[in-house]
Amino acid sequence: MVSGLEEIQLATIALVVVAGLAAGWVDAVVGGGGLLQLPAMLLIPGITPVQALATNKMGSIFGTTTSAITYYRRAHPDLRTALPMAGVALIGSFGGAVLALSLPSSVFKPIIVVALIVVAVFTATKPTVGELTKLRHQGRRHYGTAGAIGLAIGFYDGLIGPGTGSFLIISMVTFLGYNFLAASAKAKIVNMATNLGALAFFLPNGALLWGIGLILGLANMVGGYIGARMAVKQGSKFIRVVFLVVVGALICKLGYDVWAENIRG
């Protein structure tokens, strides 16, 4: 079992750094960086799935924090929505992480694949969705809807994880009426909280590989900073295109997982 950096080859560390950079960039723009980062972690010799999940969360929280700060400074997201949403998302993520130890993610993967296909078709066939902010609700209904989104997707992040940022963005665009840039800025704050919630559960169990996690975190920070600046500069249309690419990759990845598990079963 891996306990740090002592037994890891330089080539493996380089792979983790590259994956962390790329994942940080993708997460900052639309979420879904776990598609790149978690598989790279699982290539480390001797690492257990729980160690990979915990260390992945540690790396991700560096990246999401950096991109959240960058978005806040440049896009000025409404914290009256983002912060309460992040609070309930943290609780949901902790609960999902607890359940993850006893319930296999394979139970939910087919449902997630169908949901992603619906999201991709909806986004692709409605090119004007997410271009402008047109809030669908006001007052308590707005905050209640935001809280429900945060709780549900936070729970999903703790339980399964891949595509959390993408789900947050499309939910805020569809159900709250934000444009892609505003939704992405708020999603980073919420995603930072979901990572923290899952990490709060994994940390006391001794599953975290600190050396690898710090390297991964630094790579995530650089990727997150670059990605957030680029997203703010390019705007909602750029984010929409990257969103569709990442959702397509998620469909392929999770769809393959479902197919492979059915073949083995």
C-alpha cells in the first residue's frame, strides 16, 4: 500500500502533475476534471480506491479554491446565492461520502448516463440557453431551488463524483436562469464546498496520501487559475462549447463503465 512519495517513480509523479494541470483547467471552466485526474491516480502502484478518492479530493480542493477566488475577483458572482448553496452542498457531500462506503456506485451509473445524455441533447439543441441571465425565480423560491440543487449535487459528488461541476452549471442555467459564465462562477464556490465535505469524511480515516495530494493540489491551482481567467475572458459561448465536450466525454466514460460491469456480471 502506498504511504507517500517514497515508492513512486518520477514518471508516475509527472503523470499526476499533467493530469492535475489538465483537470484544474477543465474544472475551472465547466467541471468534470475528475475524468482526467482520478484515472491517473489509480495508475499509482499499490494505491487503493479509497486512497485515490481521498487524495483526488485534496488535489481538487486546491484547484476549485483557486478558480473560485479568480472568478470572484473577475466575474463578481452573487454570494447571497452561492454561499448558502455551498453550505448545504457540503452537508450533502459528507452524506454521500458516508454512503459511498456501503453502496456501490454501479447502482447509480446507468441513471447518471441517461441524465447526461438528456443534458447534452438539451444544451446542443437550444443554443440560446445560458447566453443571458434571466432569473426564473425570486426571493425564497430562488434560494430554495438553489439549496435543493446544492444538496442533491453535493450528495452526488460525495457518492460518485465525476461531472459534479457540469451538473452544477447546467442545473443553475436550467432551473435558476443564469448564463453559463455566472453559473460557472457560482459552481466553483459550491464545488469547493463539496470537495471539502467529502474530504472531511475521508481525512479521519487515514486514507489521504499527503505528499501526492500536495503535488496534485499545486498542479490543480495552476490549471484552475488559467482556466478561470480564460473562461471569464472568453465568456458564456466558450464555456458552452467546452461544457458539451466534457459532457460527451462523461457519457462515454460512464457508459463504458456500465457496459464493462454488465459484461463482468
